[in-house]
Amino acid sequence: MGLREAIQGEQAEPVDSSDPILAAYRWMLTARLLDERLAAMYRAGSIYGGVFLGKGQEALSVALGQALCSSDIYAPLIRDGAGRLAFGESIHDALRNCLGSPKGPMQARDGNVHRGRPKEGYLPMLSHLGAMISVVGGMLMARRIKGVSMGVGATCIGDGGTSTGAFHEAINLAAVEKLPLVIVVANNHYAYSTPTSKQFACDSLVDKAIGYGVEGHCVDGTDLIDCQKVIGKAVDNARSGKGPQLVVGELLRLCGHGEHDDAQYIDKALKSSSKGRDCMEVAENYLISTHQVPAQQLIEIRDAALQAIEVAVEAVSLESPPQVVNYDWCALATRRLADPPR
């Protein structure tokens, strides 16, 4: 059973999969609105831990989540709310970890960005600094050893994470083993506040691909259609036995590193460049002008998403808080905790 089937009934709304562009837009918009709601709750003191928004990264994120099958492995990072929704996460589960509900996927045992359902191939983030590449690669190797269908394994990383030893070791091993691994790099030009000019000397991050013997792809991370096309091709290549794929998306995060950061360090010229476009506005303009979607329909999609978010907020807020003194403190993988009631 995949993630989509495991949490059936808690999606924002039914998504028309026959129109992948409109479906992607629904997930992008829901993720953006949910982020805004979480930011407001954080400022009101209702959120446990920090809040990290995906503003500006929704197109790149949703394209990966949408390209994967429920039997694949997906390891999203802190700004992948849109991809999480596309892969099957419910709004309820996103909120549960933020509000500390024991009904959440991690049973209130971990922070809000460290959430997932490993048994369904949806991995909780260990770290955004390259660590998830080796975890996904290890799961793919385990499937190979067991003789079961490997599917595709995919994870995301920021430009700063590509400078870590974990990134180097994991992508090198994946290339040697020719694993069906897709790595999507969100090059937002800052590792927190460190510009890319202080991170690497190559002209483009995609130049690193050839050094590892993997196929590299560049994509405009602000353009949903380009993201769907390029990431879809990379996933297809991995699935058809062409080995690891490295996709580099050019964009900016249109917010601080977290809600605690005002991002004053971002170059104003970069903000006004094409990399600083808002992918939501680009997608909306495309839907109306090229895809012939009535503007009123987009308003209705927004209203439905807002309503679904408020319903989920109300429901999760009423769930019992964690009773830590009564917890059976052991790994979630132990038999008595591995299969909690849905």
C-alpha cells in the first residue's frame, strides 16, 4: 500500500489527474496557503519549533512529487510542501507535526520538518545537508539485494548541501552502482546567507554531474511547465536504467531561511532578475493565457484550498497534546510501534 492509499480522505480536495498542469497548480497553491497559515501560527506562538517556508520553490518541488509513483522512495526537505502534497501527504499530517499531535506520522516524537511514513517510501528528513541522498541510495540498494522492484528514489537538496562530504560520497556511490536515483538541487543562490560565489568555483552546479558520471539537467525553477518537463524526463531516465540524474533548478527563495530571518542579505539585483520571479504568478499567467483556464476557476481553487486548510487546522487543534511522561520511548521501527492505527 502506498502513501496515497494510506492516508486517503485527508487531501485538500480531489485532484483531477487528467490535467497534470492544473493538478500541480492546486498542490502549489495549497502549499503556499498552508505555509502562510503556519507562519501566522508561528508568530502567534502556536507552532513547536521553527517554520521554513517554500515560497518561490513550489514549482520545482511539485514537479518531483508529481513525477513519482506511490511505490517510489521520496525524501523531501524543508521547503518541499508542494512536493509532499503531490506525493500524497495530507494537510492534517503536515499540521500534526507542527502542532505536536500524537496522531501525526511521527507520533509527536520529532520536529515539524522531520516527518514522513518510511514504510510507504516517504522519508522523514534527517538533515538537509546531503544526508538524505545516502539514505535513499541505501533503500534502493536494499531493494536490489532483496530482489524486489527498486522503483525510483528521489531527494532534494539546496545549493549549499552540494558542498558537503555527504553529497559527494552518496552521489559517487550511486553513480558507481547505477542506482535509479534523482537528485533535485534547488539553487536559490544562498546557503542560508552565504552566496554561491563563496560555495563553489564551477560555472554551474550542473557541471558537477559529469565529474560523477551522472546525467545533468538544468531547469528554470520558476516555470512549472519547464519543471514538469525536465524533472519528468529525469525520473523517466532513472526508471529506465540510465542511472542517477542530477537536476539543478535556478530560482530564489522569496522569503528568509526561516520565519526568524528577514533575508536582507539577498542581492536586490538578483531579486529583480528572472530568477526572482514568483513561480505561483508564472503558473497562474500560463493557466489563464495559454492553458485557457478561466480566472474564476482559479479563484474557486483558492477558496477550496483555504477552506480545506481551515478545516484541518480546527480538527488538528482539537487533538490531544503529547503526553510525554507516558511515552514508550523507543524507535518507531520497533514492532509495537511500526504499524499504528490509521
